[in-house]
Amino acid sequence: MAFKVRLEGVRKTFGRGARAVEAVRDLTLEIGEREFFTFVGPSGCGKTTTLRMIAGLETPTAGRIWFGDQDVTALPPQQRDIAMVFQDVALFPYMTVRQNIGYPLRIAGLPRAQVDAKVEKVAATLGLTDKLAQKPGQLSGGQQQRVAIGRALIREPKVLLMDEPLSALDARLRVEMRTEILRLHREISSTIIYVTHDQVEAMTMSTRVAVMDQGRALQVAPPRELFARPANVTVATFIGTPAMNIVPAALVASSGGLSIEVLNLVIPLVGQPHGPFRDLKAVNLGIRPQAIRLVRPGPERITGQVFLREPLGLEDEVLVEVVNGTKLKVVTAAGEEFLEGARVGLDFDLADLYLFHPESKEAIHHRIDGAGPSSARG
Amino acid sequence: MRRVQAYGPLALLLVVLVVVAFPFYWMLMTSFTPREALFKPPFRLFRLDLSLGNYRELLFATEFVTYLRNSLIAAAGAIVLNVVAATLAGYGLTRFAFPGKKGFAFGTLFSYMFPPILMVIPLYILFSALRMRNSYVGLILAHMAISLPLNIWLMWQYFQIVPVSLEEAAWISGASRLAALRQVCLPSARPGILSVAIFSFALSWNDFTFAFILQTDRKMFTLPVGLATFVEQTGVHWGMVMSAAVLVSVPTFLLVFFLQKYLLSGLRATG
């Protein structure tokens, strides 16, 4: 039986007094059985510390960690039913691949024949059968990572922890191993808790993702929801490449209700001024680079000048400088139109706009509607 | 010009080699020279009338074998205790946080910089009070007092390059801290441990000062002290002294010859 992993108000502070560093502040979340749960965030956000606390390698300064009904907060790693794959692989250099994979079973005192049989089975699923007699130093980076995964899988752990397992691999191998890990997750019955700084890994592999920053989980949601409904500016700009454009905009009251003034556009809001907009004079407006279309400049559009155009193959990344130095990133089909220096108009659907509070940076969920951009002022 | 660059260092090495190796050669030669031929001219660089007489006399007519046994016991004790203590101390210093760690580190290096001779008198008084003079334990502890600081420092440096994640992987696999240390950490630190063993051996084997002051009973003399008495007797029997010197150098030579690979890598880790 698998179990849920529950963190309750978990904190971790390193050091004391003036030099104390809060790595994790008040983290509460629940990871379901057989989930592929990912902690993602920039370095220093507390994701690895969180994983190490789940593993028992760090003790929380405050809060509790539950495996199902059992409080494991004070339990040493040896007594938790977990396995872990480390960022630096951490294979035992003096042991062969066979000894490395079989190590957890030998520690548990299983008879040799049984260990060998299981090692061979695990090695077969990972394509390592012909490497069993070699030492880790003789293997490639990808093979070493497979051995590390094999050592983690052999005990059939309830929870498999992975700390940036792919970060040492080159780009092509990373994609390959991603598929491999997903296949394993389907085949084994373990919960996988995964840590990465790579939002692509987080988005492609996970059932749910926690986006971390400065020791807090900013949002915990399935990948599609993170992309479609980011909780704040940090999540919005972290998830999706290139990052979402964020532009400051004014909020003005007019006869028909509230409208947003951005650059030279006026966008009326549907409905009366209420709730999140009370007393606000400004908002941050977000739009993804893929949601903007490059068109001929016209009077009813935001216009600008192409600052930089980078061909990426199928698509080009275009940096457009609009008024007063603000630059917007646009992803468009590869082409020869609107080259660097050209005047260009920007077109987009109002439904693709995101609103954020100017100070707290939290998302404001409010329907902005209409057939298209409204008429320009003046 | 290119030839000078190629052969210059070689020539220099050759000169150094002659300077370093000649005394050894002369020692070896003299040890095999019969007593009556030793001071009779001509003094030749090469001779063929070699004999084992000096060795026979050394082994059967003197207490050389007793000295050898004492030296071996002292060295073996120093090796075992140094390896155990330095390994555990080095491990503790890299893996645990405790108050006064910096002070300990400073103290360790500082105590190594003390001239060992400063410790002889206090140790003499201490061991007299404890009735540990003329004992193996006392001598081994004295040798440890000189070599342990550097050994701790060596192992400390060594454990710093053994990744903590190796042990963590072992813990998560279910291994206890001690099992992880033994199965995962120590194999990786083997070159460092060998360096400690060799250094401890060399220091104990070559020590004259401590053995001379602490061991007053002839039966407890170590080789360096015992050999010195050969010189102090009525005359100096150089052939025998040289054969003793040859036998003393053999273990050191063998040790360095077979373990130099580890010795070098151990020292490199601290560089």
C-alpha cells in the first residue's frame, strides 16, 4: 500500500541569530499516492531542503511530516520506506554496478541468490545487463544515472525521491531519460517526488507541481493549470518560455465603469468596479509572447519598432520596443516580414490578458471581454 | 639549445642522484666488507671480497633482535592507534557541527608546529608519575603525540573530498552510520589512511629523542637508540653499524616502494 506524504507547517532554518537563513518557511501540502509530484523553482528556493526533510536527511525546525498516518518527523532516513536519487548520482565508486544496485538489499540482509536475481531483473528493465561487472567510473553519465535509479528502485520503495537527477546530463540525454522516468512511474507503484529547476521537466512529467520561491510554495497545481491560471507574477513568468510579458497599466474609472489604460490602448473591464479592484489605481498586465500577433501598424493598435529578431527554426523570437523603452517579447512564425527596425502593430485577444495586483503581484481573476482591442484614445 | 633543454634537467637529476645515493651505496658496501679489510688501504669503490660476517655478528652477538622487536611493536602500535584516532577525528570534523570546531582545528595545527623536543621533559615527568616509562604503551603514546596532529589534519582534508551524498545514499539504503562509514566512506578514503599509516610508521621508526629519554632499560631500547650504543662502546665497529643501518632501512624502503602511489595521492589531496 502506498501512502500520502503530508507536510504540515514545515520550516527549516539553517544557522542561528543574525546569520540564520530560512530555507523553508511554513510549507503545508499533501502529496497523493502514486502521484508524480514536482518541486520547481530557482536555486535557493528551498526545494532541495524540502526533499531532504522528506528523506530524513534534514530535520525540520518546526512543523510535522506525515507518511500516511505515521508521524515521521523525527525518524532517521534508514527507517523511512523511501529511496532517493541524488543530483551528483552518488554511486559507490569502489563497488561494481551489481554491488551498487544490490546494496540496499545486502544491507537488509537478503540471501545472495535472491539479491542477484533482483539485481538482474532491475538491470534488465534499465538496459544495464551487460554493465553489471563494471565500476561506475567506466560508465557514461546516462548509464550512471540509470544505475542510481536502479539502486533506488530495487527495494520497491513507497516513495521515490529524485533531486535534480537529470541536471548533469546533456540536453539530448535529458529528454531521453525524461521518457524513461515517466515509463518507470507508470510501471512501478511508487509515489515520485521530484525536484528540478527546469520548468520544462516539471511541466512535462508531473501530475502536480509546486512552484517554490524563497522558501514558500507559491502555487501547487497540475501543469496545465499553472500555465493557464498562474497565481502570481512569479509563477506566471517562471512557467512558459519565453517568460510572460508584464507591463504596468493604469486603472481609470470612466462613465461605463472601469477601464485599463496601457500604452496607447484603453481596455474596458466588464462589470462594475468591485472586489479586487477596489481602491486600485494601477494593475500589472501580463501576456504570453505566443499570444501576441505581429500586424501592420494601425491607429487602433499598440505600435512599436522591432528591436531584435532571433530565428529559432520554426519560430522567431521578436523583441518589440513600444513607447518609453518598454520591450515586449513576441513569438511568431519564422519569416522575413517585420525585420529589425521595422514599425509593427501588436494584436492580441483580450482573453489572453492576465491581471496582477501591482504590489502583492497576486493574480486578479476578472473577465476582460470584448471582440477585440477597443478604440484608441484621442 | 633544444638539447640543453632536453638533457639539462636529466643531468641535474643525475648529480643529485649521486649525492643522495652514494652514502647508501657506501653503507651497503661497508656492511658487507670483512672487519679486517675495512681500514686497510687501498679503499676501493668496488670490491669483491664481500662477507656476511658483520651481519652474523650483529644478529647473534648483540641485542639487535631485541631492539628490532621493540621498534616493530612501537611502530605497529603507533600505526594502529594513529589510523583509528585520525580516521575517527577527521570524520567527525567533516561530518558533525560542534562548538569549538575552529579552535580545535587551530589547536591541531598549532600543536604540530611545536618542536617535539619541548614535549620530552613534560612527558618524562608524566610517564614517571604514571609508571609508564620503559613500557610499550608509553612509547607508543609519545610517538602518537607527535604524529597525530598532522594525521588528523590529513584525514580531515581527505574526508572533505569524499562526497557526503555517498553516505546519505547508504543511509537511505538502510545502512547505519557506522556501516556507511565502513562500507562507503573508508574505501574512498583509503589513500589517506595509507598516508597516515606510512607517516606514523616513519615517525615511530626513526624516533630517537623520545625512545632515548623514556626507555632507560636496555631491554626496551628501540633500534635508533640501540644503534647509538654501538658507537659509544669501546670502539666503533663500523662494519656492524653499517649492516645494522642496512637492516633498519629495509622496512622503510619496502614500505615507500610499494605504497608510493597511495602516499603521493594522499599528499596531493591535501595540497
